[in-house]
Amino acid sequence: MSRSRWLPNQHGAWAMLAVPFLAGTFLGHPRWVHLPLLAAWLLGYLAVYHAQQWLRLTRISRNPKAPRRHVRPALVFGSAGAVVGLALAVSHPWLLLTAACAAPFVAVNSLYAYANRERSLLNGVAAVIPACGMLLVALRLGGGSWGAGVAPALTCLLYFGGTVPYVKTMIRERNSAAYRRGSVAYHAAALVAASLLNPWLAAPFTLYLLRASLLPGRGLKVGVVGAVEVLCSLVLLGVVVGVF
């Protein structure tokens, strides 16, 4: 299999997986144990991705080889993730509870995959919530308290939740005025909510509101849209670590 068939080409997903995790790590005390946790997190994502693609293609594809190509990656990534995750759970049993908390969201994403509705707004939100929840897990593993992670996790949720409708206005729904209005309305509300969490957050969330207001309809290429989101994600990481 080619590398592209093993690793999904979803740049936004990688930012969503990495930023909350790194924020939680640096808000606490970075430890060596964060490395196997990161490995288990990424391996778990890859296993679930391929399993969901198998579900989707088994239902809609007439070519039996299409879903079959996801079986091997799902088994390899799933087995590796299970080994790393269970080794971590031996010394940190509470991690099993956090995995159980993520399970309902994975189930929702799997149902949407089976229905071939992965681009649904609700499906995107269901994916964002556990990703932002990893901030709490990484922070707790580094000696921080659950309470200290609530505000930064909500900050990540406000940003990444906004990327779901915003990216649609740039690509699949770029001609939809309703999506644009909804995206701008969300970002305006997110600006208010973030400012209530911490006044310093007004600056980056004003930036996010401006991008949601000004960039749709300008015909930007997908690569440029992705680059802007990477930059915004890095800004988020720096601000969250600096503010909290």
C-alpha cells in the first residue's frame, strides 16, 4: 500500500489532534509519559479512521476491494494503539475512564460514516469534542488538575468548533450565503464567550472572526485555506499556553 492509503490527507484533523494535546502538556509539567500517550492517541485516531472508512465503503461501494484496503491499516494501527494504551493504563488506570468518555463520540462518527454523511456539521462537532478533551487528559497526566484545564479546553473547543462551518464556507459550501452567515454568527458568539473566559482571548478570536467574515468568496485555493488554519491553530496554541 502507498503511504497515502495509510495516512489520511486531513490537515485540519492533524491540527485538531495536536494543538489541544500540546496545550495540555505544556500547561502542566511535560513528562516522558506524554510521548506514549501521544502515540496511543494518534494510533487510535488512525485505527478509527480506517475502521470508519471500511464501514462507509462496505455500504456504498460496489467494488469489494475499496473497503478491503482499509482493513490492514485498521488492524495494524489498532493493535499498536492497544498495546501502547494498555501499557499506559497499567500505571494510570484512570486513562481507561477517559477512553470510555470518548467512546460515545466515536460511535456517533461511526454512524455518520456508515450513513456516508461524514461532512455533516454534527459529525464534525462530535469529532471536535473528544479532541479538545485531550487537553484535560494531557494536563492531568502532567500533574495538573482537572479544574485548571476546563477554561483552556473550552477555548480550544470554541476555536475548533468554529473551523467546522468556516472550512465549509471555503470549500464545499462556498456558494452558500446561509453557511456564511451561520459561520460569522458563530464566530461572533465565540468571541464573546472566549472574552468571558479570559479578556486576552479577545485578540485571537477577533482574528478568527475577521477570517470567517472576509475570506469566504475570495476563491482561495485549498492549500492556502489549510495554511491559514495551521497558522490560526499555532496562534491558538501560543495564546492558550501563555494566557492560562
